[in-house]
Amino acid sequence: MNPKCYSVIIAGGKGTRFWPLSRSQRPKQLLKILSRKSLIVETADRIMTLSGLERTMVVTVADQLSALRKELPKLPRGNFLAEPQGKNTAPCIGLAALEVVARSPDAVMVILPADHWVKDIHAFRKSIGSAVDLAMRHDTLVTIGIRPDYPETGYGYIVKGRLFGGKSGAAYQVKRFTEKPSISVAQRLIRQGSLWNSGIFVWKASLLLELLQRYQPKIAQALEQIKTATRGKSLGAPSPQIRNVVAREYKKVPNISIDYAVLEKAGSEGKVLTLEADFGWSDVGSWDAVYRMLPHDQNGNAGNGKWLARGAKNSLIHAEDRLVVLLGVEDTVVVDTPDALLVGNIKRSQEVRELVEDLNNKGYGAYTVK
């Protein structure tokens, strides 16, 4: 373990991509769709050897705090930070940086989404260790870039610049970021050696706060007010007064991702590196992504629970209780839960998020909550 390293797990998902299995009170990070453990438990387990229980933190929204504490009962209660409302990743990571600096002013923080999947844990830990070493030795932001397996249009891409340090396999300067390109652009980016942006970041917490002051003064000002209110006390066990200050200040901050708020701007000044990694990674962003990762039968079908396929091809079944049988269909996703059933084209599973909006607009909001 590294005493100067904190792991920060970002767990503020809304539970829309995996409806009907996920709901607003049961978001994606709490689902057990790829193993017997939830995605957030898998995330915590693979980072624990680096930071340990005492230096592993979770940032979430207030209405998910109780569920996450139950999911990670061994983590100290003071290591859970609650946002009053989700404002994307920049305010969230800034809040965590404030807590890390209060505990250890020169510490490095590893930021990890709670709901990603990693195949090779040993390779993952080796890459994170290298990134931590880079962040400790250099005043720079480090991103983990993944070698692409295919031209995914739902991911962001990192265009590599010059090799940093002059060693083979070392980090690269980030030339630019490209968000969710078309299929033709994604293919071109891969040919050029670009990487998937994993959303895993490593940097000194103090550097992040410094850059927020430079690029995002509204967020920096809000964090300064929160810092003044805490007076050295942990944000993981706030008094009602501190919670009120956090709620007041959060209303003032923009809803913006860390990529747009800091990384793109710092990248143009040469302050961002990407460490190329290959440890089997997915952001598990849709039912189609789950299908890609599960073992398939001879006809390309995959599933969880009790299911049977006859004459069916390239389909995904998730059956929690009842037996689900597919007959003569192709490219289909079926997700069966006690109160709702999803049947659709698996290639259109990215549209599930919009489907949840339709349910809310049509008066079926009760089916998107619990």
C-alpha cells in the first residue's frame, strides 16, 4: 500500500442505462450483472491493495448514501462523501480533492468510476501503480488510456502526442480529446493509435484544486466556502450546518464534467499525460456491452438466470426469477424483472436511457424508481 495514495470511487449513477433491472434507487453500480458481486464491490476490491480501507473513499449523491454504505460495510463511514445533488464529475472530484488535501496535503488521488469492468486485475494494478508514480514525480494530470478492441462510438478517445520520458511503454503527452465520434472517425482514430478514455484519472489533489481555481472559478469559490465551513473536520461526517453550506454552494456550481472543466484546458497547456494500458476494460455502458462480456453459446446467445434459446441467435437474456425462452429471434435483448419486462433490439440498447425518460413522461414513473 502507498500511504500517499487515496482512491476515490465516483458512484453517482442514476440507474437509467440498465432499465428495468436498474432504477433510480438501484443504480448500475449496485447491480450484479457480470459476477456475484456488484460492480462497486468489484471496483473497491481491485483498488484496495493500493490504498487500503482507510484511504479509499466513495463520493455519491445523498439519496444513494445508505445503499452504498450497506454495499461496502467495511469502509469507514467517514469515507463516504455525499453530494446534495449530482452536478457531473468536476464538482464531485473537486469535493473529494478537498477532503484528500485536508487529510494529506501532498497526496495523490486515483479517481475511479464505480461501475466499470476490468478483466486482468494484475495488469490493472500495475498500470495504476505506474500512473501514481508519474503523478507523484511530476506536476501533471495522468489519464489511463485503453487500447481499443473495436471502433466504439460511445466512448471518448485520447489522441496521443509525444512520448513522455523517452522510454518505450511510458506515458504520452495528450494531444487532444475526442468525444463519442462517428464510426468512420473512430476507425480513423484507432488507425492513428488513439486510445479509449477510460475515465480513470490520477493526480495530486492539490494540483486539481489549483487548476480548478484557474479554469473553473465558480467551482473553486464554492469549494473554498465549504473548506471554511468544515474548519478541518471531515466531509464524511458533516454537521447539519456543514451540510447546509454544501447544499448552498452546490446550487452555484456548473454541471460540468472534469474532462471539459479541466482536462481539455490543461491538455492544451501540456499538463496532461496518458498512460497506455491493456487490462481488459469496459465502462459497461449498455446491455449490448454486457452481452459482449458474457460467454456465448454456439449460436451467439448469452444470459444470466434461467433461460432457453431455440433457433435464436446473438441475443441476451437476463431472467431473475422466471424461465425465459427465446424462439427463432435474433439480436434481441430480454430483461425480465418482477414488475417490468424489456424486449428489444440489442443493437439499440443505448436508447434505454431515452426509454426511461419516455416512461416518466407517460406516467409510468413508478417503474423507474425502485
